[in-house]
Amino acid sequence: MTQERLALLVRRSRSSIANIEVGRQVAPREFWMACAVALGCEGALLAAWGRTDALARRLREQKKEAQIRQILAQPPSGCVCRELHRLLAESGWPS
């Protein structure tokens, strides 16, 4: 099926279909449901979307956690409790 034909069936622009196809644009579950119906592969496409969405969510959470850990690993500038922060860091906090 062409991008143009799919775009007509799911009421999107051809450029949106192209951008979603290569990962430049994120589409909601409703888009994938419409595509699944248009392509006649409801089970397989929606299952793949679910796995991909779960992985993307986990990656976002891991990035946020890494950012928080990085911030917590650095003592605040001008803090009078640098020694306490150093001791906590040496003990593995936050782990």
C-alpha cells in the first residue's frame, strides 16, 4: 500500500505517514488502530505498537532517572555541608 493510499484511509497527510514511518513523528494509539484496520492486521500491528510504546516509556523513565542521579551526585555550589555530601556519596548514596 502506498503512503498516499494509507493517508487517505486514516485521514492523515502523506507527509505525516512518511514522518511516522521513519520515526520523526510520534503517533497516538488511535492512529495505529486506524492503520491496523486499513491494513487488515489488527492483532500484529497493535501488539507491536504496545511493545514499542512500553520500551519508549521505559527509556524516557531511565533518562529521567539518570538525570536525577547526575544532579544528586553533584554537591550544590556554596553548600556548607560538602563533607556530609562527600560521605554520603562514598557510602553509595544515591544507589
